[in-house]
Amino acid sequence: MKIRKAVIPCAGLGTRFLPATKAIPKEMMPIIDIPMIQYIVEEAVRAGIQDIVFITGRNKDSIVDHFDYSFEIETMLDRKGNTPLADVSRNIAKLCNIITIRQKNPMGLGHAVLCAEPVIGNEPFAILLGDDLVDSKVPCIGQLIEIAEKNQASVVGVMEVPEKEVTKYGIVGGDRINDRLTHVRTLIEKPSVEEAPSRLAIPGRYVLSASIFDILRRTQPGKGGEIQLTDGLKTLAEREKLLAYEFEGTRYDTGDRIGYIDATIAFALKRPDLSEDVKKLLKKHMANLEGVVT
Ligand code: UTP
């Protein structure tokens, strides 16, 4: 079992970020000066994946353009002698092969994944959500691929969340194999605190067998009237081996305002060209805040 392709669903409407997402895809919003989607694609490429399938929709063309050459910008920069910056642009186009499929109506994440079937066919594949960033030494999806290949099984990435946050995620329940690995027996999308089978939440990284397509085709709309990937995964867990792996790394929910601010600060502090200035800014704002409080 070799994972060669990754699906990145990008067809959602991004309503949590309105009005910014009226005309700009949420996935193109930058963390500093790099669009979120580029971090996600780079994660997949670092994990050895070369074929990336974007599930797109109306108003999402800029995502695809970002991974092509930008002839005017690159030529102008070359002419001005700024080849290093021209290369920054060109290298994005060289990252990987891009395949796009339209999800003509955003009917949910499960439906978006099903749209990838004509490209994926019968092989296992990775899924990365476009608004979840994971900062880790070994790319998060690479960690899952290793577990999937070793165990010949589907794998969902999970992280432990505080009890009150289980209502925001798909939550897995099952038998612990070791510190990081669980054999999944059940999954519930956004359960109440009482219903939740554990505190292990699925943020947005998966390696799945192609059987998920047939399951999703038969999955009825669930919470919010959408075809939920979590509902499809529940059936997959009943039919085949599904593991949950607590990945190493820090995850940011960049589809949410606070998660987005958190990621921006964290990534800026890690950037050698920005960190000193950002620290000064943070100190200034904290001092102002303390001045107000006292
Ligand atoms: P989200 O629910 O976080 O994205 O879906 P959204 O619907 O764009 O955001 P809000 O809640 O309205 O702010 C997770 C991922 O799945 C994709 C989204 O683009 C996002 O990357 N998605 C979601 C689809 O591709 N199609 C869908 O029908 C729904």
C-alpha cells in the first residue's frame, strides 16, 4: 500500500471568516505572507506526495493560480535583478502536480471527498483539510502515512481536547493499542459532552482506503444537512481496520478567528526575519494592556 495522492477539500464557503471570504477563498488568506493552502500543500509534498487533488468550487480559481507560474511578476523581478524573489514565486509552481475537481454544491466534507473518486480510483489516499495547520518536525500527514503503511489500515489523525471542546469535532471511541494508537470502533460528529466516547478529536488529517467512496455514496446527510465524512468513517470502522493516531505537533484551527490569530503570532515568532520586531510589538501591546488594567 503506497500513498501517492492527497485530496485537499477547498470548496467550503468559509462563512466564519465573512466578510473577508466574500470574494477571496478562505484557503488563500495568508498566515503572514504565505497563503494557508501553501502550508498544507508543502506538508503533503514533504511527506512524499506529488499528486494533489483540490476539490474546488466557484470563486476558488485563485487557489489553482497560486500553484502555477506568475509570468509577469517573475519576469519583472528577473529584469530588476531580484531573482531570489522570482524564485520564491517559481518554486511554488514546481512543488507538485495539481489536479482539480469541482464540487458544484458544497454539500459537506463527505461529499467533497466523494468528488475525488474519479481521480483517486481504487488506491488508498491522504486527505488534508485546507484550514487546519499542523506545525511539526515530521509532517503530520507523513506520520499518518507511516502508520497506515505499517498496519495496512486506514488512519485518522487525532488530538486530545478539553471536555468542553468535544462538541466542535468528530470524536473517536475504541480500544487503546498504545500511548498514541487506538483501534477505532465508533465515531460521532460533534457529540454532546455526555455522548462523547472519548476526548480524541479529529482535526483534519486522514489516510483512507478507497472503500470510503462506496460508503459515502450511500451516506445520508447528517448534522447540518451535510454529508459528513465522520458518518462515513463510522461505517468504514465497522467494515475495515481504522486506527486513530495521536500525531506529534501543534495544530492551529485557522478556519476560526482566534486560531488564525494564534497561528499568525506563533509563525511570526518562528520567522528569523520577523521575530525580534514581533516580540517588540507584543511587549508594547502587553504594556498598554497592563497600563489599562492597573
Ligand atoms: P469547514 O466547515 O471548516 O469549512 O470545512 P467551511 O464550510 O468553508 O467553513 P465555515 O464553517 O463556513 O466557516 C472543512 C474543510 O472542508 C472543505 C472546506 O473548504 C474546508 O477546507 N469543505 C467543506 C468542502 O470542500 N466542501 C464542503 O461542502 C464543505
